[in-house]
Amino acid sequence: MAGRRNGHGERPRIGVLALQGDFREHIQILERLGAEPVEVRRPEDLQGLDGVIIPGGESTAIGNLMVHSGMLDAIRSFFYQGGAVWGTCAGMVLAASATTGPSQPLLGIMSALVERNGFGRQVHSFEADLEVKGFDRPFRGVFIRAPYFEDVGPGVEVLAEIDGRVVAARAGKVLVTAFHPELTDDTRFHEYFLREVCGSDERS
Ligand code: GLN
């Protein structure tokens, strides 16, 4: 099993925000890795979770649904109480503290300035082999109207970049990827999230 539950030796319970976007793919991979996935729609669904994944989709749509369902405040509280959060693509936008574009609801749990359709302006989607810090071989990133971080704050560790644009980063218990590891067979990012991010006692 890839993950471990903090001290209890049980399967890690990982929520996947299921308001909009490609949450089912994350759930399948979590099941394959022996974690216990939970579809999260309401604040009470967060109880007892070790981590939460915010999937790709449309960050304005997901953000507005999060405001209306109370999930924006609830995930922020979950995070500040020591829960782990991983945002992929639209989820990376939502994790950021500021956007270069028009204002939209953000969690603001990672100190970063996001360009929300950064790569989307050039090409709708593409794949690239990424050198990821700590990985022994490249990771094939699937980018779909992908964002990137233009700038990150001092506590943010850059894990991967393309031409100086940050496409994967971590700060304590928050991980972001601009691409979609759930759309590939490579489970290393899911394993990393379970083992390193959920399993860490570090707080940001
Ligand atoms: N750029 C999109 C947004 O801001 C995200 C695209 C995606 O998640 N595939 O919502």
C-alpha cells in the first residue's frame, strides 16, 4: 500500500471534491493504490479524512459551487486544521492566493500568483515529459487548458516547471499540479500525495 494513515495503520481516507470535473478518475486510482476514496460534496463529508483532492474542471464553476455549498470555507478550515490538499489543474487555480485574471473564488492556501489559462491561450492541450524534483525518471504530464504559477511565495517548493512556469509545487500540506496525473497510468503523484503530503506532520 502506498499510503499510511497518520499513526492508526488504517487505509488513508481521501476525499475527492465531486462538485464538477474529473473526480471519478482520481477515485479509481486511489482505489487501485489501496486508499479509501470518499466523494465530497458537503462540509460534513470532510470528517475523518486525511486529505482532499480538488480535481480538474472549470475553476470558476467549481469555485462558485464551493461558495454555495460552504465547501470553500470548509476546505480552508480542513487545511488549517492539518488536513492535506492536492489541487490538479482547476484545483491548482483554486489553491492559489491570487490570480492574474478577473477575481474568482480562491482557497488561497498556497502563496502563488496563478495564470489560470496560461497554456490554454497557446494550445488547448499537450503532453510533456517533466523532470520532477525527487522523481527518478520523467513524468508524462497531460495538460488541458492548463494554468501555471507565474510567481510563488518563499515557503513554496517548486517541483516542476516548463520554461520557468511553475507546473507542480508543494508547501507543507498542499500540493498542486497543473496537469492531470489521474488521466495517465503513472500513479507516482498519487503515491507521493498519500505518502509524503498526507503522511507528513508538517503544517504550512
Ligand atoms: N484553466 C481551467 C480553469 O481555470 C482549468 C482546466 C482544467 O482543469 N483542465 O478552470
